[in-house]
Amino acid sequence: MARIAPPASARNYIELQDVSKHYGGVLALDCVSLAVERGSVHALIGENGAGKSTLGKVVAGAVVPDHGRMLLGGAPVSFRTPKEALDHGVALIAQEPSVVPMLTVAQNVLLGSEPRSGGFIRRTGLRHRYRELAASAGFDLPGGVSAGRLRTAEQQQVEILRALARDASVIVMDEPSAALGGPDTDRLHEIVRSLRSAGKTIVLISHFLDEVLSLADRVTVLRDGRVVHEVPVAEASEASLFEAMLGRPLTATFPAKRPPAADAPPVLAVRELVARGVAGASLEVRKGEIVGLAGLVGAGRTELARAIYGADAVVAGVVTLSGKSLRGGPRRRLDDGIAMIPESRKDAGLIFTRSVLENATLAKVDALSRFGFVQRAVERRTGSQILDRCQVRGARTGARVGALSGGNQQKVLFARMLMCEPHLMIADEPTRGVDIGAKRAIYDMLVDLAGSGMGILLISSELEEILGLSHRVVVMRRGRTVAEFEGAEMNEANILAAAFSGGQEAA
């Protein structure tokens, strides 16, 4: 494949020339050349594993390339650490904000650059400097609040202010809206536009093509570590970008639904459940049915899922699986036939320092052991079969799971749960932080599992995803199930009305 050279321009502020990076035997970047104009928003897109995050980290000094060079403002630079990049005005805002939770917002923003006198931090000066920064950025974020109490969107504002405090002229944003809800995403977009208006250069890494088309001036598409397409956003469309990312046209976002049998019995029944964050929830999931659980951030969806799975204690109410009342924690729930894909694979799912195989077989390690020792040959055979079934690609089973793309990490979680042969799968944000190709693979998997008779409880903040996959939708508000829709009534307007106002009470 011929390498695409970036357009030459005196206005280019960042230039990468023939940059390559290997991770062991994996070629993450293959002779990538890129040019980013000063004061623009330049988007990097591609499937997970395409190399876009690695490329962003090269720009920000978090990854040192094996080959190639970088120019900043026309001058060659070679960053070995993020600190060196920051000294040259290049800052990285990672997908997961990095704040010191015990320190205040102002202390986090000015960490390492606090105003001092005689070796001591000037508290008054720090507060004054913070207020100036926040006002200049248009942020209404109290400087005295503990950073650990902030929402993700507010922690991102802390990261942006930290970059501005160090006079960064280039800001690399890696999936900044992946964990945000609608209003927070809109606010982030306003911030990006204001930074561009102030002359900052933004490198935006995103899975959301509507976000890219709305914010970016130019977009570069990577596939398998190479630049395969680069175009001004004015000349791009979602369809053209999909095709460039996947190497083929995307004929449909969602697979065809397979309705459950008319007489399908309930697999899961929840009656007036009360738990942490849940104030009274009732729902059913039938055999072969996908039930979407919708609601605003903070409505109690994840808390309900955790209570059903036994991760949080049930204060009142009943949870039954195929008519059997459930007790105990997650281990007991797995044995009973309930599996769960957690909201955060990083915090509650995978052990990133362990191998792909170990993560996939973790839930069944007792069954794979004899006299207290894991039978490695049996583990490899069993684990490889389930990993193949879940289409985990691009890594050996012995590789660290943390080295996989987000989509493959998510598939490893599915593999682990499917090893337990569950009757009910709770999938909490199953496509968060994965690209469009991996999304479609996960959609196909969910539909196939339902088609085989498994009940699916699907939680998603993407309403399109809920509508595209579910047979019925249950809406939560303030810890309660407040409405249920199916058929023609299952539409965006009704779901949003119920989420915001409570709608009709669920039966």
C-alpha cells in the first residue's frame, strides 16, 4: 500500500515524518507521516489497534518512536518524556483523567508550577492564579473543591486548565468524550472550539464520527498502523470515513433483530428491588430477549445491574432466575447462571498485568485445576476455543491483556463470561471505548447469544444502541423503573420524555 504523504504547508505546526513504532512483534505505526496546521483541530480516527492513540502519544512524548522524526514549528524535536513535550508546549489529555484526588482543583491545576516565596507555596497567589486561568477559559469550577469529588467531565476541565497553566500551544485529546453524557459532551465541544479560537492546536482522537465531523478541520484515518486516508472535513462524510476505517462499506450499523418466542418464559424477574442507588425497580427479561435499560447518567442503571449480579447488597425486593430466588455474591450468581460485563473493564473487569488467556479463564480456574494446580494444557485448549468464538484478534493468548486494543479487551471479557455458560448476560456499556468495527462484532455477538436462548439486559448511554438492539426498553429515573416501551412506542421521544420527567409508572 502506497504511503500517503501529508500536504506541505508553511502553516504546519506539527510534522511527523516516517514515524514507526514496534511493541514486541506488533508494528503499531508503520512509516506514518502527518502534518497538523497551527490553530486547527486535526482528528485521528481508525479502528482500535489502528495506531491512533500511539501516534497521539508520540506527539505528546508519552511514546518514543523507533524510527522517524518530528518537527514542531519547523524545528526538529525529540521528546523522551511527557515532561519534555510539556516544556515545548505540548500537553496530553488522556481518556482517563489523571488527578490527585486528595488535592484541591487549584492545587491540581498548578501542580509543579505553584507560585512560591522562599521555597513555600503562596496560597493566596495560587488561588488568584487559578481564578485567572478559570476565568480566561470560561470554566465555572471552584478551585477549593477536592478533585476526587469531581465528575469525569470536570476532571477533564482540570486537565485542560493544567495544560493552559503551562502555556501549552498543542493539546492532544485522546477519546475525551468516551465517558461523558450528552450535556457534558456538548460542553466539551464548546471548550475545544474556544481553544481553537484562542490559537491552540488540537490533535483529537475519537471514535465518534459525528464529533469529528462537527469539530475537526482535517481528519486522518489510520488502519493497521498506516495512514490510509486524509481529507479536509468539508470533503468527508460518515459513510466515507467508515469505509476508509474498515476497508469496506458498512452496510448496516445493527444486525437484524430476532424476536424471542411468543411463549418464551422469563429468565430474570426483579420485583421492587431496593439497593444502593436503587429505590424501587421492577423488570423482566425473557429467554432469547434483549431488554434495554435506559436513563440519564445517575439514574441507577449500573447500581441495579450490580445488585442483580450480587456485587451490591439487596436491601429489599426479590431477584429470581428462572423462578429461583437468588442469594449470595457474584461467585454464587455466576454459578446460578448470571454473567455481567462491567461498565469499566479497567476498574472492574480485566487484570491488565496478566495474560489474555488468564483473563479469559479466570472465572473457571477451579474447573481447570487439579489438586490445586491449573492444568495449563486444558486451560490453553479451553481458553483458545472461547477466545476464537469471541473473535479476539491480533494477540497471542500469552500476551498481556493490557496490550490489546479496547475492542479486543472487551471481547476477552465476553469470553470470560461465556465460559460460565450463563442463562442471563448483563452487558453494562458493552461498546464503550471501542471502534465501529469492534462495535459491530459485539452487536452481532449479543444478537447471536439472544438467538441461542440467552436473556440479555443491555445498559447503554447511546440511545441509538438501545433502540437498535433491544426488543423492549425499560427506563430508569432516580433509582426507579418508571416506564417500559416496545413496538411502535419504543422510540427516542418516549424514552427521553420518561427519562427526564418520569413518564408512566412501570407495571
